[in-house]
Amino acid sequence: MTDLLRVFFRLTLLPVVRIVYRLRALHPERVPAAGGVLLVSNHVTYVDSFLLFATCPRPVRFVVVSRFMKVKAVGWFLRLFGAIPIQPNRPRDAIRQTAEAVAAGHVVCIFPEGQLTRTGAVGELKRGFETIARHAGPGAVVQPACLHGLWGSIFSFERDRYFRKRPRRLTVPVTVAFGDPMPAAEATAGRVRERLLHLSTEATGSRGEFDTPLAEAVVRGLKRHPFADLFVETGRTRRRYRRGHSLAIAVCLAERWRAALPPGEEKIGVLLPSGATPSLIALGLILAGKTPVFLPFDPRKPDLSLLAAPVASLGLRTVFTSRVFAALLEGFPWPADEDGTKPGTIVDMAAEFAAVPLPKVVIERFAVLLEPKFLAVRRLARGTAAANPAPGCVLVSPRDGAIATLDGTSILANAARMTGCNFIQHRQRLFTELSQSTAGGLALALWLPVLRDAVAVGRSLSARGDLDALETVVREEKIAALAVDPETAVAIEALAADWHPETRSRVRAIFAVDPTGLSPAPNRVESGTQPCSVCPVWAPDSLGLVATFSLADPNAGAASEHLPQFGRRPGSLGRLLPGLEGDFGGADGTLRLRGTGGWMETGLRGHFDPEGFLFPDPETF
């Protein structure tokens, strides 16, 4: 009878699980066909067991806390599938029971974090599984498995709660990646953690959506929620750029620039302060088949000498800027031709926007609303992809003039990583005035809103610098997080102490976005659950991506039976975003990172602690 019930549930429940979660198993052949296996997995949701059971090629028994067995319906179901009940206050018995099951040749799954993640990242692995593996006999192996893509589903801690929330989508694409089995003697907590991060990176790289041409991803992203805000710019007047309207503007600009810009110039410079305007120009250039190059420019302290080497290296001949800065750009370092001349064109962005006929914009706005997505992609993006198969963007760091070239795959993967954990929430309103010529500004002020439905809020150039007026912007625009440089983050944190309690409680974090990894802000952080406090983020310009994240300890509102978790540590840059792995195998023992491509050198020295927090060495540079 028991066997019949198991077969019944396999035939009825597992197909539903596979449909709802769009399950895909990565390397299930790595699971040994016979013998004892201790399956070690990260823990994201309350349905993780079902997903592992549905994708593992062998039947799996799960280690569960005994109190769940006392719930009649749940306990009966767990016993039906051979769950192993343990009592946390009797660890020796738990180790013995689990080791005996593995020694008997079963596949036994354990979640060594001991609880569901509330950060979205892999937490500290408790060392009990090491003892279990060693007591299971010489033939037993440890099999790492990574659940990827579950953050944001209804049973995860997304939106800072496990339940009582509406699902954002009916189905969730989930990848379960199985690693190579490890001998028990080699399966330490540190090595298993490295394997889990590697599997997360492997699962991220296997997602076909990142092979989508960037122009197509832009069209698809902006057609979602066409009436929602994309960019907001406050000041004397408040400008709201809706998603659909922004796509219409970008399409009209692209049509103009296909004819107006020289066909042989693939890279076009953008020399403007941060804001909505450079982002719209970049979108228009991408849809026109061009690659935008974000050049650093601070009108308060213009330094054109920094641009000489990158402009010459990239061969720029056309740069978009504003006529307001014309006097500051005299002597722009154009590269010289063979005859000694320095040809180059400064294009006034205001004139370009004014040259787009208003009726054309209105027609495109209606097209954005009425045209099916697949037809819009075919009309607006497919031709661009054929003309320039791998358009992305380029940034020139304002710190040292270093050039970072990003292809579409890197941009799409980085945006997905930022929303694949508790860093940036769905449709979050984010205040930022970071320059798009920095990795943090490019990711948070442009690609996160365009590709992942966030809203970037900033101030006009004339309104910047007045931090005392920032509370009004935060309150009126319902800002959930701020992303600024470390010095500004510390200043805002001090001012926020005098804000209205309701305004302050709405702000989840003040992200101190640092391109070096060595700013003073991380050392001033004291871990705690209080909102509106500094949380370090490392976004190295040399790589063009956001690498780490921090957040206030995600324990507010958690049930008393949950163990505390930490979102940040004093002196740390935070944890690596899910889908990134790192080690100190770089030149001279420096940190290197790997995402969807190969290993990337950072030049940073430091170490990871058992919880995965990255601590930099101040003597790196």
C-alpha cells in the first residue's frame, strides 16, 4: 500500500511541481547510480525538497526537524517518503541516524545552512554534515546541489516575508545544478561552499535568456508595464519618464541616428552628468546598432586630460553632450589623423531631442501600447542585432580612465544577479545620482530599471548638493533605497537620523557604492536591523559590474523559531551576488571573479569569512 501511495503522489504531484517551477536539471548524471550519497544543498524556499526530489535521478530521503512530524498531514506525508526526523537539541542522535541512512546506500539530503536564506545568498554552512559524511562509511560521498532561480518565488523571503503575498508570476524557471561527488574526507564546509557558488555560476551561465541580443532585451523590458515610471528627475520641475514613452523616444532617436551618424562609427561617446538624458541617448544608440561609450564628466571639476587616452584608444569621432558645457569642452582631446588633423563632432543632445517630430513620438507611443511584443521585437530590434550582433556599452572610469567593455550577455546577467537576492526588490524605487561612467551607476541607474523594472530617481544638476532637501524627495517618491558614493552615504545616514520616522522606516538601505573596495564607509558600519543605514556595495569599474551587496540584517518580522542572519559585517564589502564565484587565485594572491564568462582579475587582496563576507586588505594598492 505504501508503494502504491508513493507512485500515486509521484504521478500526480511531481508533474504539477515541474510545470509551476519549470524545472530543469543540470548534470543529473553526476549523481552516482548506486551507493550512499549525502546530498548537500542551499536552502531558499519551503518547497526545496520537492524540487530536489523531482530532479534527482534517485529517490531522496530528507532530514527534517522532528516537530514537523507532529503535524498530522505533514508528518504522514514525510514518513511516506522516508524522512529522517531529528531533534536539534540532540545532535549526536541526529548525526547517527543520518549517517546510518547514508551507509545503508540511500540518498539523504541535508540543508547545512540550517534555515531558509533571508538574504538570497548562501549563508554559513554548519559543519554537522562533515561528521555525518565521515561516519557513513568509506563508500559514501557528498554531492553538492544548487537551487538557482527560486528567489522571488512565493515561498522565498522576497519582499521580507515568507507568506502573505501575491505571487508575481504563475510559473518560475528554476535550475537544479548537481556537482561532482566529493569523497567524505575532502568535503569540508569551505570546499562545499565553493562548489555551491560554482554551481550557482554554472546555472546562471546556462540560462538561454542571456543570449538574447541587448536591443531585443531593451524592447521587451520597456514594453512591460508601459505606464510605470522608468526614470524620475526632480528639481524645479518634476519629470517622469514612463517606460512606454521612453521606448518611443529611443525608437525615434534610433531612426534618426541610423541615417545621421556615420555608418562606419560603431562607438559613440556620451559626455553628460548622470541622469535620465544619458540613459535615453544610450537606449537610442543601442537600437540604432551603435555602442554607447560613457565618458566621465563632472561640470564642477572638468578634467579633459583623463579622456585623452581612452578617446584615442576607442577611436571616438562623435560625442553627445550639451551646449551648456561647450565652453568647458574647448580643447577636447580628439585623436589625430595621419595628416595631423583632429576631426571630431560634438553633438548637442537638446538639438537631437528637439529634431524628433512630436507626431512621430505620438505614433510610436501608440505602437508601444498596441503592438504585440513579438512584432515590436521584429520591427525594432531584429535588424539591429543583424547589423551589430553583439552591441553592448563601454564605460570609462572617472577614477583612472580605465576602459571596461560590456557585451549584452554580461549586462543581462548582471541585472539578473542584482534581483536574484534580497539586494534590489521587484519594482523598487531607487534614488541614485551615480554617473553612468561608473560600474555602479551604469548597472543601477540604467540597466536595472530598463531590464528589471526598477525605477531610478535623481535630481536635476542644479538641485544636487543640497542633502537637506533629500528627505522631501525620499518621502514624495517613496524611495526604498539610495545608491550613492561612500562619502555621501555616510553624510545621508547622519542626516536621516532627523527625518520623520515614517520616511526613515521606508528606506531599506543607503548603499555605499564603491569602485575600489577600499572606501572608509564599510568600516563605519555596525551590523543591525535598523533601516536607513549604510550598506556597502562593491562595483569595480574595471569589470563594469556590481560584485557584492550588503543589507540590514533581515530579521525584522521573522518568527521566533528562526535563527538570526546577518546582512552585513563591519569592515566587509558584503557577499558576492548569486551567480558570481570568487577565489584568491589571481596574480600575487589577489581576488578573481567569474560570472558568465571567464575569470576576471580584480587586483584586490583580502579574504572570505565562513558566512561568505568579503573583507578587503587595506594594503591592496
